[in-house]
Amino acid sequence: MNIAEIADRLNFEIVCGSTGKNNMVTWGYTSDMLSNVMGNASEGNLWITMQSHKNILAVALLKELSGIVLVNGHRPDTETVTQAEKEGVVILATDLPAFETAGRLYQLLKENEDIQS
Amino acid sequence: MRTFKADFHVHTVLSPCASLDMAPVKIIEKAVAEKIDILAITDHNSTLHCKLMCKLGKEAGIKVLPGVEITTKEEVHCLAFFETVETANIFQQIIEKHKPDIPNRKEIFGYQPVVDRDENILYEVDWLLISALSLNLGEAAEIVSMMNGIFVPAHIDRPSNSLLANLGFIPDNLKIDAVEISKSIDFNALLMKTPEIARYTVIRGSDAHCIEDIGSGFTMLYIENDDFDEIKMAFAAEAGRKVMALKK
Ligand SMILES: [Zn+2]
Ligand SMILES: [Zn+2]
């Protein structure tokens, strides 16, 4: 599944970096510690976090993540938006907390896996 | 010029996590005993003890820097030092404007008393001082810089509430005057792991939460006198002033 399909199915808003909306999502990863994401997330992961600092973009690029979902109604900082547009890192937003966001994403990705296999 | 011994990271009884024996007079007594020349008072998200501490420091012949340890929106702890109590008071208003609506539960987090020199409790701060402000790291650094202060991400080696753990690496163009490392960390080992910190002035503070810990981590400055401008010049390594390299 790609970012656009997931955003549509789970009602996530695409806030910026929409050039990345066709990125394929391999799996999800949830953490608010960027050092932890740098160590543990994998290529293609959709990253669930409440951190809105511009450093999230560098981490997403470094780990070749498919995108970022900001939870709890958090919005990217102004600098983050500008840079996300430039770098083409897609940022989604939802009012749901991380637990529900991860739960719904997990379920959706699992269902999709089952259909394909 | 000569060397000055500084402890840039000391809490008082106002911080909920600090020991109740961190009374203003006792802190100064211990600092004198540890031969500290410059002492920064850095309570969590509050400068309310700075005025008293500066006064007591003056009486004892110790330079007290009015300061604070803020928790940014990213939950990164950062130290800020100001030239005067008046400037610290202005920063206090900025903190109040960005404080979260989280009441302190003292049975869980601890007391947050503002005291006088005789340890009488004047009042207790009612919001939880260790919670995150709505200011982000860049905004906080910018404000402190505009106020001619010194801004230093705290204990960057720690696994939580630190710049490196929470944000992965030091962002470009961040207006910081130095980074602080924990008192027990091996500086050379940290440098191997995180070579980027070689670009910054590095200080070590005690992060004292109890009397015995005051001065257990310290930094030596090579400066003319203990004026704020001299300290600033040392952080910037200007005009021969400097922060001496950490021993280990
Ligand atoms: Zn701290
Ligand atoms: Zn501290």
C-alpha cells in the first residue's frame, strides 16, 4: 500500500511533502526518540511520532522511511514544513493518539498482506 | 587572567526532584567549601530562586549566575544563564506564557517550594515544573540569544531528556553556546561515538539535586574576572578567554 491509500483509508491528513504520497509503506514504526528511530526503523516504514522538529526529516531521509505521521493533533513546526516540501518528505497528521494510530495502521497493513498472499 | 572553577548546573529545593536539603544558604556554603567561583542556579522551568541565590552568593563572594533548566517542547533539557536577575525575571514571564496546564502532584513528583533565606516556605509553585513547555528548541535558543544569555543543551549524553537522544543529532543553525555532558561520562569515549560535539564548547556540570553533589562535576574557565561578558567570551573562545578542555 502507498501513503495516499493509507491516508485515505485511515483518514490521515497529508500536511506537506505530498510528492512522496506514492511511496510504498513496508511497515510501521512508533517512537518519539529520534535516536531510537535512527537505530531501529527500516526502509519504507511509516513513522508514527509526536515530534514535529525539523530533525524528523533528516531521520526520515537517512532511514529512507516512506513517511511520517504526527499524532495527537500535532502539526509540523514552520521550518519543518518548508524543508519537507523541499526534500519531498511526506508528513501526515491525525488527531488520534499514537496507540490508536499504530493499531489502525497495523490492522490495515496486516489485512493488505493477507489479501496479497 | 586566571582559572575559575564553575558548576553550571545546580538545582534548589524548588525543583520537585531535588532533595529538601537543597536550601539556598546550604547550597552556597557547600559551593564555598568546594572552592567554586561561579555557580549557576538551574531549577526546572523556573528562575524564581535566582534573586535570593544571587544575593547570598554576593555575600559569600561567589558569582551566582541566574539561570534555568528548561524542558523544551521536544522534552530536551537545556540550560540558560542570564546576566542579571532582571533578565531572568523576564525569561520567567516567557516560561509562564508557555507552561503546560499540568498541576503538580507533590506526593508523586515532590515539593516545589519557593523559600526565603531562613527556609520559610513563601509559596509552592502549583504546576509541574518538569513538564514540557510549548517552546521548541530553536525558539528557546533564539529567545535566550536575543536576551544576551548563554544557551546550553544539558547532559546531551543521557538516554532521555537530551538533545542527542530525543532529536538524534544537533540540528544545524541552532544558536547554542556550548553543550553540557554529565558529570560521570567519559568525555573521550563520547567524542568517539559522537564526533560532531568536537565543534562545540563542552562543559560539565554536576546537575546536583542534593548538597553532596554540588561541585561533583565542574568546568574550569580561563578568564580575567567573573563578569558575565568574560564568561560569554570564554564560551566563544574569544580574546584569549576559554573553557578549559575537560580532563576525561
Ligand atoms: Zn536535566
Ligand atoms: Zn538538572
